[in-house]
Amino acid sequence: MTRQAEPAGHPEPAEPAGHPGGAGDFDPALAAAQEALVRAMTAGAPVPGGFDAAAVRAAADGILRKRAGEVARVWPILAASYGTDWPRVFAAWAAGRPTRGSVRDAWDFALAHRAELPPEAALDLALAEARWAYDGQGEPRRRRAAVRRVPGGVAVQLLGRVRVLGRGTRR
């Protein structure tokens, strides 16, 4: 079977607008602008030229509120201990920090505020530290055994089972 010639009057398809040379071309200037915009919305970087600063800041605020909600879902006692101030307090802390995932955001926040955590949140942090090894850099890893101070006692973890010993604890 042979291919028939295109009828006259049917030109070759045109390149899509804004994509000279095809969709596979890489535009370094566009990539740099996109990266700068993402950094401005997620890590507190300056708003790049050519963008509406108020709109970028509004998007950044929305992203911070979403992060606060995600952290509240993975570590509810931590968020509840701040009450209605949680979104504001978390956003103030997270504004210049890119996310590393909601679990690590929660853990990093708790570690940064360890001295001021209410007793329930301090207990929750101590129990997490008994179960997991986390250095603030890598991924948390399960511990085989650990002992951690908790408000009013001590948490002992052995092979995945945690017991709290002492007065005034509820776990």
C-alpha cells in the first residue's frame, strides 16, 4: 500500500503557539522564573519581577494554611495544644521553611518549640521520640528500644511497645 499525497490546500500542521520547535524544547529563562515563583510561594523567597506581589503572597498564605491543616491531621495533639492560634503560630514558624512533608513539618515544629509545649503535646513528642529516631535531617527510623522523660514520668519502649511509668500520665 502506498501513501497518497496530501491534497492541495491542506498545509502541514502549525507548531502550537508559544512552543517554537516543539513541546520538548527547554527554556532556561522560563524554568528559572517558575522556580523563583515556587520559592516565593513555598519558602519565603522574594517575589520575582513580573508577578503580582499581593497575589503571590496570598497564594503563599494559602499554602501555609494548608500545611498547618496537614500537620494538624498527622499530629492532632500538637495542633490542638495551640487552639485557635494553631494556623497563625505554625504559619509564622513555617513561612521561611520549605516543606519536608507533614510528619517532618510537625516534628520539626515540635522540636523547635519543645520548651513551651503544653504537657499533652510534650508527652506526645516524648512518645514519638521513644518510638522513632529522628535527627531533623533524614527520615524518621523505628527504634528497637528507648527511654524518654515525659511529664510526670518516663516512657519505655521495647520492640514497638511503649509503656509510660510514673504519676500523672494517662498513657
